[in-house]
Amino acid sequence: MPNSNMNQPSKQTKILHITRNLPPLVGGMERLNWHIANGLAQHTQVTIIGPKQSLPKAPANTKYVGVPLKPLWRFIISTLISSIWVSIRCRPEIVFAGSGLTAPMALIGAKLAGGTSVAYLHGLDIAVNHPLYRLFWLPAIRRMDKVIVNSSYSAKLAQAVGVPDKKISVIHPGVTLPKTAPNEAAIAAFRAHHKLGNSRLLLSVGRLTERKGLREFVRYSLPDVIAAIPDAVLVVIGDQPKDSLYAKHQSITSIQAEADNKGVGDRIRFLGWMAMNAPELQTAFYASSVHIFPVKHSDSDPEGFGMVAVEAAAQGLPTVAFASGGILDAVSSGQSGYLVEQGNYSSLTDAIVQVLVGETSVWRHQAINFAQQFAWPLFNEKIVSALNILQKPPSHDPRSHDG
């Protein structure tokens, strides 16, 4: 049962946040957990248990207990021991798991502290088809006092594995709304540096995993896009995953080989990885005409939300995506882009071409309006409300940018 302190919370509520996903590791889950900790630290006393290398980038006003990131068994054992120690010593009212991986540690810690256990789940956290995970982790997730999920789709996955509906809250991940836009000189310099000329740019941002479906897009859609829009160029920002537990990758070599085979090898550029808050990435968003998100549906590796689509919208860039998993919550078809039938590459091509020949300023205005509902301050308010923590005016934190 939830701790009774949750009914009468105070400014001094103590929270233990347990996660493997924090910067400088790269990905949406890492940015999300940073913002969860940063937002909660404005109202409560937050202790984080996370990878040792994340300590320098931890939010201000938090305590940090570092554990080894690799190998996985060492992370799990070290995190469990640290969770027990912190829970007994500090008696946190709330023990928060940043993903399903740390749910058992949070559950045990909350039991020892007499507190409330909470997990934030990301889709794959629920769908992992590993026998040990399903034997030990899913029962822990079912026993959490509260489960927060990143999309309506993830909520259905949680219900399907036995999490009671009354325990589930849907809180979409947030986004940083830029205060300024890159000027024309910066965009021109970006285009010149990467030899893009005046081409209309299709942008792909994210780790090159099998699920993201970039190689299939190059095979089945890109040639037809270029046939309709001869000056189109696909710009790829991202690299193969290094610290992901489950993701299978698609190599740059294999994607380029597919493009060469289809006769469009000269219409693709790989720019490597860029931090989400890097000025060059913001410039790439503004220089582009459409963000493509051709995610392949997989029951065992679902797209729980699709943060990059909202991040593109925040920069005024519409997304064309397959209507898969949590992407239905991340793209508003007709407002921030288009959603098309899963696996229908012909429809995907048509939607991309429609954006490319459309009015850029209209799409930019609509996309930004859509993204505003995901602003990090609103996300933080929803987390605080879900945890029933009394709010106080946030203190000025010069580090309150993207983690």
C-alpha cells in the first residue's frame, strides 16, 4: 500500500530516483530521466542512483550514488545494494524507477523504507521478451504502487501484462522549446559545410537501430521521393547504439550500400551523432523540410512514444511517420506532420512529397503549436501532480537546460 505520507506531502519529501539512463549516455530515455530528477529537485530532496559517468552531468541540488554501467549484471547487483543502503539510511517517501529495468530495486527499496514505489515505463520495458525479465521484472512492475507510462500505447501494454488500470498514469515525455531560431547565415554555413547546396532536406535523427527502419526507407521510399523531388537529399544524424541493452543496429555501411544499389547513393549524407541541445542539430532541424520517422512495428521491440518527432515539431519541422505504437501520441496528423498506415511505403512517399511541395511557414507554425503542450515545465508539473507532491516556486537553476 502507498505510504500515508503521500496523502500529506511536504516540501521536504525525500525521493530516491534509480536509473541506468542519464547523460552523457545518448537517447530519449536519458534526457527524460535527467528532467525527471531536475524537476523533482525543485520541490523535494532527490537522491539519484545511476551510472558513475553520469555524475558530472547530474542535475544541481541532487545527491548522487554512482554504480558501474557495465556489465549489466554488475549494474543490477550494485544498484540493488545501493538501493537497499540508501532506503534504509535515508527513508525516502518515494522510490522512483526511471525504467522497468530498475523497478525491482525500487520496489525493494520502497518496502524497506515504508515508502511508495513508482516506475516510469517506456514501452520496451513492458514488451521485453526475455525469460528472466518476464519471470522477475514483470511481477515487480505489477506490484508497483504507481506506474507512469510514456504513451497511450504503453498504457495498453502495461494493462496487457497485468498492471491494474487504476495504477497507470500517462505522462508524455517533454521537450525543450527553443528561445531563438538559427539565422540565415548559420543555415547557409551548415549547408555549405555539408555540401548540401539548395537541396530540399529529408532529416532522420536518432540511433541507427533495426526498429527505426532507415534501411527499408532507403530501399522502398527514397528512390520514389527523389523521382518526384529531384533535388531532395536525405540527411542522417545519428549512429549505431553503444549502450542500449536490446537494440539491434543497422550500420551506416549497409544503409549506404542500399542507397547505392537503388541508384540514390549520392542523395544521402551521414553527419554522425549530435547532442540534442547542440546548436548544429537545431540548425539541421531548421534547414530541413521534413523529418522522416519510418519506424517498423515490432511487438517485441515497440516504439513507446517517439520523442524525436516532438523535438522536431518544437523546431518547426513536420514529421512523416508510420502510425505505430506510441508515435500516434507524438505526431498530430495534419498539424505536426502526417501518419500513414504501417508498412505502406507508397503512402509514406506521397506524404513526404506533399510536405515538400507545401508551404514551409504554415507547417512550421502548426508544428510549434503542437509541441508547446509537451514543454518540460508542463511535464514536470504532471510528474509532481502524479506523485502528489506539494509544489513550491522553483528555484533558479542555471543548469535547467537539456541534460
